[in-house]
Amino acid sequence: MKKFLVLLIVLLLVGCDKIEEQPKEKNKKDIEQKEEIKEEVKELTVEDYQNNNVDELGEVPIMMYHGIHNKSNSDTEYTGGNVDKDGYQRTAEAFRNDLEFYYNEGYRMIRLTDYVDGNIDVELGKSPIILTFDDGLSNNIKVTGLDDNGDIIIDPNSAVGILESFKEKYPDFNVTATFFVNGGLFEQEEYNEKILNWLVDNGYDIGNHTYTHVNFSNVDSSRTQEEVGKIYKLLDEIIPEKYVNIVALPFGSPYNLEHDNMQYIFNTNYNGKKYETKSTLRVGWKAESSPFSTDFNPKFLKRIRAYDNNGVEFDIEMNFKLLENNRYISDGNIDTIVIPSSKESLVNNNDSKEIITY
Ligand SMILES: [Zn+2]
């Protein structure tokens, strides 16, 4: 009984304290916010990991797109919305279908640069996906004019127009993409500054695809540096410090990390300035390793060609089937690496994140 009384007094005191501390204007919204925060720090159990098949050593798809054409799939003679034979060019209809598919399969977008840095912010049970576009085609972000405020009006059937509609439709999709440009940027010179600034202000990234879409196998070290440096210089002039130091290798060339020119891509000296590149992208066929895997090499990243080939030759369907056996599934916490205990020896933690095995 005595114990009970002491407890009661303590509870009352604590209670009074709390009441005193609470400002009168505390409204419902504040309390709701507090509850949300509580939800975030809720410790997950092994059961949560098991129920969601959490595996942060699983593979991550980096999708490679080029042009998005304002056409229906029935307008093309090729398979599933491919506009050209190899599916580098796709219809707007096909691109919308791809995005629906990724979302419904539980993929959520992250920035390429965050993936490289090991910052994978995806909710529990969901998987990261990365979108890339090469060649800076005008149909990536087609500007049709300026509004009364002088802001660009974007064609809703260009890639960015479509991405923006998904941003509204599925706010938890975390829509983003990285665009790899050549010297012509997005082929709409009068809007260069407005387009680049709009993209970085709206959560998209710009990377380097060389000044003239050069084949690195066929040039010397000084031309290599000129091709890489000229794009960084151009981006420096328009969006200083707001672009990503990542090069998408034109044609995927030189195909080999040991090639002589690779060192000049990673460490470029151009026009008296030094530029560093943290990653290069190949033309792809398969998903990449988790950034926490011992297999991960950010210098030379594989991509998946985003095209349709009836489920063969590493098209989207084939790759996402393969991923079902080994896809990255998040625990929802950016600070921890959660992996099944069978994979413990495969983890490479450079960021000193907390590793949890189960
Ligand atoms: Zn290209």
C-alpha cells in the first residue's frame, strides 16, 4: 500500500509537471506531430524484418532511358512502346506504364547520387529504384513557352511532364531522375538557364554525358579531359555546385575500368581547372549491388536498359523478375543496414552505420 501511495504521488508530480510545461496554445496538430515522431523512432522487431523481407544487401535497379516520344504504343511498329528497334526511344504511353509498374511493385525512387553515397531513404518494406536519362533530348523536358511569371511551361507528354504528373498522383513515389547532358544541353538553347535551374529546384539532378557524345575508346587523354571538363565547366556556369559529378559513358565505352582514359575521366584537368568524377555509368543490362555490399564499386555502375523485349534479353520484365529473388528491401531507417544473417559476410560498411542482422 505504501508503495502504491509513493507511486501515486510520483505519478501526480510527473503529471503536474507535464501540465505546467504544456503551453496553453498546444493544439491537436502539435500532438499529432509528436505522435508521428514517436512512430518514426519505434524500434522494429525481427518479426517486422521477417514480415517485410528486409534485405539491404539486395540489388538496386538503375534504369537507363533516352528519348520519350509523345506517341501511343500502337503508333510504333516495335514491341511494347519501343520507338526504335533497340528500345532506346520509348513512347510516352510506355513510360507511363513503366512508372505505374515500378510503383505497384513496391519501388520508390531515390537520387543516383544518394545511392552512390549510401543514403537510401525508402520506407519499410519498399525497394529503391533510380531513373537516368541520357543525351539531353528535348523530349526529356520540352518547354512550350513561359507563363506570366516568366517560368517555363513544360509539355505534359515530355519525360519531366510525365514524372511531374506521377509526383502528384503518388507523393510517396519520391519522384526524381538524373539527366545526363551533352554540350547542347536540352536542345532548347533559349531556355538553358531556366531549364537547368528548374530541374535542380524541383528535385532532379544533372550529370555529364561528355561534350560531343565522344567514344572514349577512340580518343587520347587530352581529348578525354576536354570532353568531360567542358560539360562540368558549362554546368558550373549555369548551376554552380548544383550538378552531380557523375559521368554516363557514351556507348558505355571504354567498357573497362582499367582502360587508360578512365583515370582522366575520374580526375580531369581542363582549362586550368580540376574536376573530380565520383562515378561512371555503363549502358546497362542488369541491376547493381547494394551500396553496402562488398561487390559495390561506384566507379563503374551497371544500368538496366528500360525497354520491352517480351521478357527476354534483359528487358524490364526480365530484370524485375530476376530482382524478385534478390532485391534491396528497406527497413525504413537510413542509419541502419539490416540484412539476413546468411549475408553477414557480404556487408561492407564504410559509413559506420549500425549493422543489424536477423
Ligand atoms: Zn548517349
